[in-house]
Amino acid sequence: MATAFWDRTAQASTDEQAPTNFWKAGHWPTLIAALFYFDLAFMVWVILGPMAPQIALTLGLSPAEKGLMVATPTLAGALLRVSNGLLVDRIGPKRSGAISQLIVIGGLLSAWLLGVDSFGGTLALGVILGFAGASFAIALPLASRWYPPEHQGKAMGLAGMGNSGTVLAALFAPTLARMLGWTSVLGLACIPLTIVFIAYMMMAKDAPDQPAPKKLTEYLHPLKSVDAWWLMGFYAVTFGGFVGLAASLPIYFTDQFGLSPEMAGYCTAACVFVGSLVRPLGGAMADRVGGIKALAVVFAVAAVTLAGVSIAPGVAIALGLFVAAMLALGVGNGSVFQLVPQRFQQEIGVMTGLVGMAGGVGGFYLASSLGFARQLTGSFAPGFLIFAGLAVLALIGLALVKRRWRATWTTGARI
């Protein structure tokens, strides 16, 4: 009965002639399902970060090992986003999402039942959690394919607002880990994941204009275009900065300023919340003024704030700079994915995977480099300065391509 209701809703959406209202332009149950799936997946993707101080104390990890531990899910998610992007275009996003969710739930249950008692064990768990991070390449095309070009920024922004799941991890994981033990948190996470899985199976529906399956070699055809590499590079800075900071800030606040894991989690949650909240606003802003203009502001603000963090004298100033940086990066995440469908509408599944992979690689680099910088120099500053430099390079690259993009992309949406 529920399925019939969603099907009628989908039919009503497709029957509209050139709808202008966003909520009538696509299939809102699928959009909501994508949001919740993405939200809970992101919660468990970064869950090792908020618990890192306690895990490191239990297992005796060095700063570099802590950095690698929280960065491993990011890298695994980046690589798996490519395979998920291929799977989406091959069997559809709904079934791809169901498979990924079952893998994550099974992996977390195994870690809870068997325990994790070594650094190697945390890395193995990180690989499993990568399947949660790879949800990006499923949730976004699941929602995107229901919406026309003029609403892509809002649709991708709302689906991508699942980044807010990192707030849940930062708020609750440290306290629950202290009360129950950090491995018990892994088991508890399976409860909301299972609830969302059931809702996802009831609400989500593949769009009727699903592209026909292609040969495997054809899926990587977008890489022949230099535009794909530019978009991947831009997202490596915006999303890489966002997820790298989300994973690393609990370690930074505890090591740099001596905060408790719980207080570090609250500070991280504040930063991540604003970055997640503005992602749909970033998409809507890009729809209005163009993704290029929005990204120019994003890269400038990110460069200044991350450079400022490297010399921040106290926790209050550092927290303010991180909030500003996350605001900018959140807008940037929505802005990049306002641009992707304008250029690669027919390859949105694989491009979501490729661009998402680049973002994950950027996050892996930031999280791991902060750990190595701390171990080698005794300071996190070099890691922040180098990433600020990458934001400056992205701003220069944007200036190089903007004229050609505006002249050659002809979807009718602002670029």
C-alpha cells in the first residue's frame, strides 16, 4: 500500500508539464529517503573521529596512527565511490544503496561482537565504514535524476545535507563511548541504520529516465574531458576540507588545547553543523548566481580561515575560524554539485562517483597530513597551511576555466 502511494506520487510528478515548484518537479519521497540514508551513512562513516581520543588511549596509538585511523574510512569511501557510481548506472541507485547499507550494518555488528583490539583492526573497520562514505555516489544520483536542470542545485543540496550525520557522531559518540565502551557504540549504531534501511526500501524509487547500461569502459568516458578533472579538483578542496576536518577536529581540540573528548565532540559538532546546514543553501545560491561565482568566494574564505587556524592562539579563535571555514566549504559542496549535472547530465552516476572520490581523497590527505604534521613537527600548522594553499590553487584554476564554461555549457541554468 505504501509502495502504491509513492508510485502515485511519482506519476503525478512526471505528469506535470514544465513544473516550476521545486516540490512538484520531482519525487519528494525519494529525495527524503536519499537524505536519511546519506545522513546515517555519514554518521557512521566518521564515527572513529569523535572516539579517536578514547580509541588511541585504549590501543596506545601514536599521532600518525590516529591520523591514519580516522583517514582510512575517508580513503576507502573515496575509492568505493567509483565502484558505486558504476553500480548505480548498471543496476540503479535504489538497489545499489540497499546492498551498501547491508554491508555496513553487517560490518558494524561483526566489529561489536568480535571486538577491535589493534591498530590493524581499526584500519580493517575503516575499510568497512568506507562503504558508508561511498553512499554519496548513490544518494545523490538517486535524488538528482528526478529533477530538471533548474532545480539541480536544490535537489543535490538537500540530498547532500546528509553530511549533517557527522554532527550526530560528534555529539553522541564520545559520551556513549565513555559510558559503554567504544565498541558498544558500533553495535548501537546498527539500530538507527536498520530503521533507515526499512524506510529507504519503502520510499525510494528509481527515476523513470534511468540511462541504459553501457559497457564498463564507457563509464569512464567522462575522464577524457578536462572539465571532469577540474570538477574533481574543486571538490577535493571543498568536500575534502569538510570531511577531513570533521574526522580530525576531535583529535585537534584534545591534543592542541587539552579539551575532554566530550567537549571536543561538542566543538566539532558546532563546526560540522554549520557546514552541513548550508550545503542546500549553497546549491540554491549556485542556482541563483551560478556555481562559479559561489565557488570563488568559497575558495577565498577557506584559504584565509585555514591559514588563520595555523596561528590561532586559543580555542575560541580557532573555533570561530573553523566555523567560518566549514560554512564556506559547505557552500562549496553544494556549488560543485550544481555544476556537475550541467556538464555531465547523462553520466551523472559515474561523475558523482568520480567527483566524490576526489573529495574523499582530499579528506584523506587532510586528516592523515595533520596527524603526520603533529608527529613530525609537534604542530598541526603545516597541515593547515598546505591545505590553505590548495584552496588558493583551486581559486586560480576556477579563474582559468570560467569563461570557457559559461560560453560552452548550454543547459539554461546559471553557471
